[in-house]
Amino acid sequence: SPVAETFRVIEGAMSEEYVRTTQGVFQFELSGDGGGTWYIDLKTKGGSTGRGKPPVTADVVMSMSSEDFVKMFTGKLKPIMGFMSGKLSVKGDMVVAMSLEKML
């Protein structure tokens, strides 16, 4: 699925520096094709991504459609625009949430 492919790309782009500078765990609640619960862990050594709940409690939970998630990570949808248009809902630490944008 495009969602699984996007997470593979994110995992490949991870670096110790991202983990060190971000220090956040993101949980994504995605609706639609390839949706479900996914996570990006930028807190634990080396970082990780995966399907299901993160291994530690998420700092930020983002809810959106799987289509908008893919658009966001391919640069076709700016997170702030997604948030303001209601396509993206964010719960948790907003400072940590903003730090994800530099990874996009």
C-alpha cells in the first residue's frame, strides 16, 4: 500500500541526528486504504517505524486519511494547511508535532 511504502521511505531516511534533535514519538491514526494505527519513534535509539501502537507512549497522535498522510509525506500537503483545513487532527505535544515537519 502507499502508506506502507511511505513508512519504508521514512524508516530509510531516519538518522541518529533526527532522533537526537526530535525526541518524540508520533502515532498516526489513518482512515481509508492501508490505514490503521502506525507510528514513528524518534526517541528510542536509532528510531523506528511500524504498524500498530508505538513501543512507548506517543507524544503526539495525528489522525487523518491515509491519502492525506501520503500527500503530506510527499510534499503535496503542508501539515499546517492540513491542520487548518480540518484534514489533520493533532493531539498531544504541539512543539514535538511541529518538529516532524522538518523531516518531511
